[in-house]
Amino acid sequence: MHIAIAGNIGSGKTTLTTKLVKHYKWEAHYEDVENNPYLNDFYKDMQRWSFNLQVYFLNSRFRQIISIKNSKKSYIQDRTIYEDAKIFAPNLHHMGLMSTRDFENYMEIFNLMDGFIEGPDLLIYLRASVPILVEQIQKRGREYENSIRLDYLTRLNERYEAWIGEYDKGNLLIIDVDNLNYADKDEDLSKVIEKIDAKINGLF
């Protein structure tokens, strides 16, 4: 079983991944933010470091997928490889923060990788409004995220909605998180788990 959690910056992916791993007793693959050698530099100078950062994430998530595929265990993955290619890289290119040459090179690498992988058994998309994203980002207090602009989050949200509207890699569950607090409220977490269970049971 491979469940992946998708969503914008600050939507609650890592929190939900941790909660679900504890509930289902499964393994987790988290997004590599703590050991990422480009993240701090990227938020200081997006144009200079955008290609390096996106290639790093692409490589990291491809390795995760291969690891999941070769394992006999069930995994929950914090963010997907598709988000890099369908949302973050195109957004950087559109904003003029990644050159056309770099973007085309990046997409060639992704398309090559995409031919070797399959979508997760279930994709959970965490839908959140920009004010909620900002609130969550401020709450966790990562210094390098202080410079994230509202228009950047808004553009990402628009791209997420467009991608989810056309998602065809497998089963999909959309969870609106604006009025949920599964981080602190057990009843809210139970609601989410019920929806996931219903989807998982439908897979067999």
C-alpha cells in the first residue's frame, strides 16, 4: 500500500503523515527539508537556486518511490513527485525564476523518471485557503519560510487545483482542511481516518 499526501506549503502534510503512520503502523517517507542543502539559499535567491532545488527534490522523491516499490511494507509519502513537475517547477518558470533552458531540461528528466513509476494507490489532497496556509507557516516558525510571499502561495494554490482537477494517476481523496484541526483534535483526525478507510476498503 502506497498512500501519498499532497498539498501546498503549510497545508498540514507532515502532521497528517505522522498521525497516519502512528494509526496504521505503517512506514513514512518525509519530504527532505531539514537536510536539503538548497532550501535556505533558494528562499534568499529563488532565481539562482530554483533549478538546483527542484532537481534535488526530484531525485529525492524518485529514490523514495523506488524504495517503496522494492519494499514489502506499506508507506505514507509526504508530498509526491508530481507536485514538483506539475506545480513548483512550472510556477517558477512562469514567474521568471527558472530559465526556459533549465525548465525544459528539468522536464526531460522528470518525463524519463515518470516512465519508470506508477502513481500511489491513494492520493490524499489537502485543500487549504491561503490565510490558513499563512497561519500554519507562521505557527511552525521555519526561518527560511518567512520570506514566502502571498502571491507565491496563491499561484501555487491555483496550480494545485488545476492539477487535482485533471489527476488521473489513481484513486484520489480531497480533504478540506480549513475547518479541521487533526493536529490537536482527535475527533477531527477520526473524521479524516474514516474517509481514508472508506477509500482504502474500496481498493480491494
